[in-house]
Amino acid sequence: MFNASMPTSPGSMVNQCKFEEDEESDSKDIFITVDNPESHVTAIETFITYRVLTKTTRSEFDNSEYEVRRRYQDFLWLKGKLEDTHSTLIVHPLPEKFVVKGMVERFNGDFIETRRKALHKFLNRVADHPILSCSEDFKVFLSAQAWELTTYKKQGPGFLSRMGETVRAVANSVRGVKNRPEEFTAIQEYVEDFSNKIGSLDKVTQRIVKEQKEYLEELKEYGPTYTLWSGSEEELAEQLKGVAGCIERCCKETEEQVGHLSDTLVPVLHEYVLCAETLKAVLRRRDNIQAEFEAKNEALATKKVDRDAESSDLGFVWGSLLGKNPEEARHQRQERLDGEIEELKEEIDKLEDRVEWANNALKGDWGRWQRSMRGDLKSAFLSTAEKNVDYYEKYFIFIHTQITVSL
Amino acid sequence: MMADSGPKEVAVIGNTELTSAELDNNIKNTMVEIEKGTSLLRKMEISVAEAEKRTGKNTVNMQEIYTVYLIETRPVDALTEGITPDSLWRRYSEFELLRNYLLVTYPFVVVAPLPEKRAEIVWHKLSADNMDPDFVERRRVGLENFLHRVASHPVLCNDNIFYIFLTEDKDWKEMVYETGFQAKADSRLKAVNAAFRVKNPDGRFTELKHYSDELQTVLSQLLRVRARVADRLYGVYKVHGNYGRVFSEWSAIEKEMGDGLQSAGHHMDAYAASVDDILEEEEHYADQLKEYLFYTDALRAVCRKHELTQFELEMVALDLACKKQQKEELVTGTVRTFSLKGMTSKLFGQETAEQREAKLQVLEQQLKEGEEAVKEKNTESDEFVKTAWVDIERFKDQKDRDLKEALISYAVMQISMCKKGIQVWTNAKECFNKM
């Protein structure tokens, strides 16, 4: 049975130290930018590539600067590899393949820009991660030329072995984990709630953007009616034009504010909606690893019972049918079972380590994730609030001036 | 500008150029009237204090629910004589009757409009239901405003029917009908006919008609768009209320961020709630604009009256000119223009001297009557133009003052909205900082 208070293995201890050290590393030694989207047209398809520029002082890199072009598929590949290799670490989400509602055009300027920003963030988050940034796949992604990358991608576990993994994973998830430690259950509950809340915030914010845009449309019609009116008046003409001017200014400020919301808050909330899904997947994978371990333990227990049990009548009959001496048959059987038990024990040891490592990795990364989540969301909301104050202040000053001048 | 048809000597029609002396005179007259009338409002406080629902039987003997309004009057101060505190209930249709009476009796006055009978240009929150308490309240204010307008008008405030409307609830309706004002009312058909056929209306009235058409168009459009803008603004603010709810729920699962989120949520709720006051104030602004939208009808009514008077004058003058021409023909024996008479005399020979003499006498009489009629109509028209134009100038000044004030207060409303916004979001920012 798995016990949460089992002593940690040396490997996991090292990792824990690393987490604590890299709290606030001002000694950033790798800088990555994603920019310069370009369209490529081939006979079969059209796609966009982005320039990935890396500057680094890390020793594992041969050069200090790299410039490569990557397409979305390549980012997907990298994410997949990172998740495969570090199944219980929290990898920052990638922007989605398509955005269903809103923008359908893959080659729409706004869409490309939003995606570029998200890809930029993704790579930088990986670079900031103490373990993920050491990944060989990451290094190849940043430094290899296009054809080198293609070759590298082809290596790695073949199709069949990946199939095997998937089947195992499915089997384990069907079986379910039996003794999940309390802390992971707590995390799971939190993730459920968080996912709901962040999803709601995402929807609310998008709704605000929509309402603001509709408000703006009406304002654009409103101002000109005052100007029209001023044409029929003498005494009032100045004032009417003044009001028209105020409304026009309001339009300008509203447009800016909507832009800011779309650029700053909407993408961050959306990212964390995706994060919530990532977290759920990570928790599932952790559960599967534990489930596998539990399954093997159960198998071991069954085998032990088998071995220690008196030979069953059936065994005796079978043995005598084969012309064996009942004593010999039993002895052979015992030996066989002992061997299997030893094998199982070895496997279980490995799995136990694996569970240990997975749990610690997740625990460490969990704290880290929470900190960045708080930082990201706090700064996004702060920025939004600041922008709103700015909006009202600018409009206030404008009206105030108008009142003294023309009204 | 003179009438085109016929010989000169026809009455002066419209007078587009008042000399400056005449203008001054007009202004002096107005001022005298104001003092003479001593706006009723100076002596008497008038308020439409309450509204109540009543049930009763209508003209086809069916049950109906209607609203009545309490009109209270009292002396302005202890020194005012002749005014005792009073109160009575009136319903909207009685106000309408009063206004129609004033329109007919003082056609040269731009009579203040009544508030809407039904809520027309609304945004979604306001119900279009006449029984809705907000609508009734705004109507109450509008009716009070109407009474104040009439009571402060230099001419209208002296009207007895108006005074009785304010002070006597029994038999008022009968008294109004007894004035016979309905008979004096010009038929719509007559007015429209005149509008099409008048040849020389006073240029100022034509201009005024154009202005009131323009003002009506632009104000309708403005009010409609404003209502849509209000609708949208409401939407923006209210959606932020959802932030309040979600922040509150989210704060329950967060340790470090919990407090900051919770208080930020409260500010979002406050922000969402603030739009109700903002839009209510704006509704008052919209009502001020609406009053002037409805005023355009009164302006057009005055213009129509002028056209009618002018048209009648032109008809009478034309008739006179015709008669003069007939006399001339008869006297000189020449037929200038083609006429049946000329044809018959060619065919059947001339008339006898006696016949001619008789005809001449009739014509002379008619000419005398005609000249009297022209003189009368001319005076009437002149009077009308003079008194109407005085009131129109008064109206223009009132409009410019009122609307200037309304526009300024609108700007002030916007400033107040900004201040509230700054406060809420600054507070929210503080909360986010604590996250």
C-alpha cells in the first residue's frame, strides 16, 4: 500500500532543492522572443511561421544566439514532448488551434498577433521553469534548423510504444486510484472550482467587451445629431458643438479602453481557462501513475497468496496428469511463483520511485503555478482597473475644459 | 411685400421688415404686459403634488382605471392677498381640454406642451405602461411644469378659465364649453388649404416653420439615439455586476487573494448599481428636450394661424380687386378680359342704361363692403403678426435659456458619472493590489 510518509528518494530530493532555490531568479540567463509572423504558401497548404530568437549564456547551448523559424505545429510538438517527459509538471498552455467563435479566419491579423503573444509567453514560461528549461527537446526546438528539427522529431518512442502507453493510461484511469493522498484531492477540488470561476470570468469579460463595442456604435451616431442640431441654432450653436465634441471624445476613450481590455485581460483569462484544463490533465496523469503502482501491488499480494496457499486439488490433478511427482510439481510451482514475485517487487520499487517523483514534482510545481497565477491575474486586473480610472479621468478633464470654454 | 394680382392700392400684406422703432415698441409692449399680468406665479405657488389611481365609468359606460393629479395652490407669502390655499384633483384629459381652450383662444401664443400621453421614446428599462409608477411620476413633474409655464406667461396667466382650472373643481368643464371656444377653432382642412394656397406669407413665419420642422426632426432623432445609448450603457454597467458575484465565489477558494477579491467584488457591485441613478438623471435631461420637441407643434400652430389669416386677407383683397375691375368695365363699357358677360353682350346686344345703373349701384355697395372687409382683415392680420412675433421672441429667449441650462446640466451629469467611475475603479485597484 502506498504511504505518503515514505522516505524520499535521492532523485526527488534534488528536485525539491531546485524548486526552493529558483524562487526569484534575477539571474535570468535565457531570453526568448517570438515575432515576425510570415506566411508560407506551398502546393498543399498555407501556414504561418514565427521567428524565434534566443539569447543565452547557458553552457548546454553551443552558441549564445539562435534564430529559427517555427510554425504552430512545432510548438504543439514541443508541448507534447515536455508533457510526455514530465507528466506531472505543469506546462503553460498553448493558444488553441482554432478559435471557434469570434474569429474564424486563421490569417486574420488580430488572430495572428494574439497567437504570437501567446506563443511568446509559452516559450518564456518554459524558459523560466527550472526543470522544463533543461529539457533536451526545448534546446533542440530553440536551436535546430528546420530540417534538423524534422529529423529529431522522427526519433523518439515509436508509434507502437506510444500506443502501449495510451492503452495503459486508459486502463489505469478506468481502474481509478484507490488511495489518493488528501492533499491531491484538495488540489483537485480547488482546480474544479478554479476552472469554474475562471471560465465565468472569461465569459463575463468577453460580454463586457461586446457590450462596450455596441455602446461605442451608438455613441458614434449620437454625437453627430448634436452637430446637426447646431446647424439650425444661433445662440445654442456653440454649446451644441461642445456637447458633440464631448461625445466624440467619449468615443475615442471608449475605443481605447475596449482595445486595452481585449489586449490585456481577455488573453490572460483565456490562458488560465486553458491552464485549468492542463491542471486537470496533470492530476489525472498523477493518479494514473499511482493507479499503476497500486495495481502492481495488488498483483503482488495475489501472487503471494497464491504461493502460500496449499496446492489446490486442481494443481495436484494437473501435475499428476503431466506425469509429475506431486512433490516436484509443487516445488516447481513455488519456484516459479517466487521468481515472479521477485520480478514484481523490482517493478514495484521502480513504480514507487516513479510515484514519489511524480508527487514531489507536482507538489513543487503546484506552489510555483499558484504564485504565477496570482501574479498574472493580479497584474491583469490591476492594469484593467488602472485603465478604467484613466478612461474616466481623461473624459472628465475634457468635459471640464469644454464647460469653461463653450458650454 | 405686395400682392401680385391686380392693380396696386391693395392692402399691405405681410410686413417682413419691422423698423427698429417698431421693434423697440414691441419689446416695450411686452414688458408692460408682463408687469400688467404680474405673472400669476409671482403671487401663487402652484404644484402638482401627488398622483392617485381612480376607477370609474367612462363615456361608453365601461369600467376604467385612470390617474388623477392633485393640484395645490397657495399664496407665495403671507402678504399676498386674494389667494387662499386650495387643492383639487384633475385628470390628464382635463389638462388637454385646458390646453385646447388656450390654443384656440390665444392663437398668437406659443402654448406650452403637455407631457406625453403615452411613453413613446423609451429605453428598455422604462416600461411603456401608463400605469408604471416612474412614468406617472415623470408625468406629474411634466404637468407641474406645464402649469408653471402657463402661469408665468404674460398673456395666458390672466385667463380666467385657467384660474378656475386651478381653484375650482366643480363645473369647470361646463364653463370651458360655455366659452364656445370649440366653434372658434379653425378646421384642420381650412388650415391645410390655406397653407398650400397662401401667396405672400410673412417671410419670418416661413422661416419659423422650417425651423420647427428641422428642430422636430433633429430632436426626435437625438432622443431616439440617446435612448439606445442609455440602453447600451446600462448593459455595460450591469454586466460588471457579474464580476461581483464571481469574485465573491472565487475568493472563497483562495487564501492569499481572498480578501482582495472579496472587496473588489463589492466595488464591482457598487459600479453596476450606480448606473440606475445616472440614467434617472439623464431621463430628466431627455424630458427637457422632449418638452421642446413638443413645443415645435405649438410653433407650427402659430405659423398655420398666420397663413390662414394671411390667406383670408388675400382672398378678400382678391375679391375686392375683382369687383373694382367689374365696375371699371361696366363704367367704361370695355371688356378687358374675356367674360361670359362680354360674350353674351356681343351675342345678344348691350344692356339698357337702367340695367347698367342698377348693376353699378350693387357693385358700389359691394365695393364699400369689400373695402371694409379688407381693412378689417388687414388689421386682424397685422395684429396677429405683431402679437405673435412678440410671443415668438419671448419663446426664443426662453428656449435658448432653458436649453443652454439643460446642456450644461447634461455635461455636469457626465462629470458626475466620471467622478463616480474614478472612485469605484480606484477602490477596485486598491483591492487588486492587495491580492
